[in-house]
Amino acid sequence: MGSLLTNWAYGIYAIEGVLVMFCVFSVLFVVALVGLIYAGYSLTIKNIGVKAGLDGTWRAWIPVAQDVYMLKAARMKLWCLPFFGFTGLLSFATIFFCAWGIPYLTYINNVIYYLNTGLQTWVLASFWYLMLPLGAVWAAINYIVTRLYLDKLYRGFGFNPVMAWLNAIPYAFVIRAAVGVIIAFKNDIEWNAVSIRAELARLNGEVKGFDGKVRSIVFEQQKEDELRRDRRPDSAASGGGKIKGLTGIYQNASVDLRSGAIVVMGRDPGRCQMIFDEKSCPEVSKTHCSIRYDSTTQTYFVTDLNSTNGTFTNSDRRLRPNMPERLPRGAVIYLGSRKNTFQLV
């Protein structure tokens, strides 16, 4: 009998040990999963901010600072912060605490109790009645701020702003997350991006041939009667940028850029505006890099589109793939090798 009880005890201990280990591993799994989700969320926010031309990417990894970073990416005012994202939840929790927790966490409740029990009930009810309208107002402002944020963000990246209204339906966060991932990691989506067809239809353009094989689409900002070079103002004075070829097939050629317009360089004539010949420029990828000029900051954003041989600055520093790099006027870049060198004038 004693040995039987001992065996039962060992069996119970073994089961308890297994349960404890299961609980420990479950907690570790949940913690790891939450950490992975948070890392992916932060990385998505960082990439969106970089594409929107923001500095201070460290904010994308810190709560509350994330919300500031996201609002700046959508060009929104910081007064929206108490009604947006995680910071908004903290502000709502503060309202709840003030409306419900204070009476129980101070001596006011005890004082009122000794004075009049009915008065105590009235005061507590007053706190709840105060919380209900405040909570309703906060929820309404939160919805409006979130919708405006999505509207500006989607417009900035070329999405239909009507999608911002989807925030009203249940489980809308799934749709927001999916669109956010597309914006953050899809190569051809950039801030103030305009489709090539729309850009060509909206801007004046002309095609110049090089050796009968290579074409360059040159964007002009003047009217039809000002297309001649002697009547065209300098790009810096007219609020635009210019890509000037220093070596290779585009040597001494130039491409004028409107602010916000995007020029893609590569060998694919269907997706690129500055096209390279595969035989003479094998180091250039099909879609090698894109260049966008921002007149507000007088800078260029160069994005390497995951090219095989890379996009480099004049100091031989290779740009990170799919991450817009802010470069000043006068910067020099080259594609694959220095035989394809350009200056951002």
C-alpha cells in the first residue's frame, strides 16, 4: 500500500511538473509572439515615416513617440495626440480613473460617508454621469482624428481616401494593417506618388533618342510656347529639380523634375522613364532606382529598388534597398558603376 501511495505521489508531482512547464512555455510563447507583432508593427511605422520623408526613426519603436511619428507622417497637428492611437487610450484611461478611481483612492469618500450616506451616493453618481459624456466626446473625436489621419495618409501615398471611412466597420484594424504593410514594403509606393500615366498626361513631356535605342522622358514645367531651352527658366528658380547626366549614355543630358514627380531609372521601358540599354548597361537592373524632388526642403529622395548591383553616392556608399535616402542639391549618384553617374542639380 505504501509503495502504491508513493507511486501516486510521484505521478501527481510529474503531472504538476508538466503543467508548470506547459504554463511557463505558454507564457514565453505569448511574450515572444507579442514581441514579434510589436516589432513588425514598429518596422511598418518606420518604413512609412521614411517614405514620407521623416527623420528620427527611433520614434517608431517607442510607445507614444510612435503616435507622434505617425501624425507627422500624415502632416497632422500634434493637438490630435490625446485622441490618437495608444496615447489616446492612455488619455481615456485617465478620464476613467478621474471619474471613478479618485473617489475611492482619496479620503473624500470616507469624509462624505461620515457626513451623509445619501450625499456619498449622489457624489459617486455624479462622477459616473460626468464620465459618460466625456467618454462619448472622446470617442467621437478619436474617430474623427483617426479618419482624418487615414485620409491624409492614403492621399499622400496615392490610395483612394474613401478607404478611410472603412475605419467605422468592425475589425477595421485588419484592413488598416494590410494597407499599412503594402505602403511600407511595396517598392513603387512613395509619398505624393502619382502613376506614370497620370504624370505623363499632366506634365509636358518629350522623348529624346540616344543612339536610336535609349529613350529619356524629359519632364518640362512650362507651357507649350516655353518649351525651347532659351526660354525655359532654371530648375532651381522655377521650384523644380534636375537630374544631369555626367557619364554614360545620358552624359550632358538633363531631366527636369516637378516637385513630387517621380522618375524611375532602369531597363524596363514599361515601368521606367530613364531607360538604359541592356547591352551597353548590363549593370543596371530592370527597375534600378527612383528619384523624387521635394521643393519644400530643396532635397531629393533617391530609392534603390532592390537592384542587383546597387545605387551609390559619390562617396561609394551603397543605398539601402527600398529605403528612400534624402540627398541635397549637388549630390552625385551612380548606378552599378561609375559609367552611369548623375548629379542632382
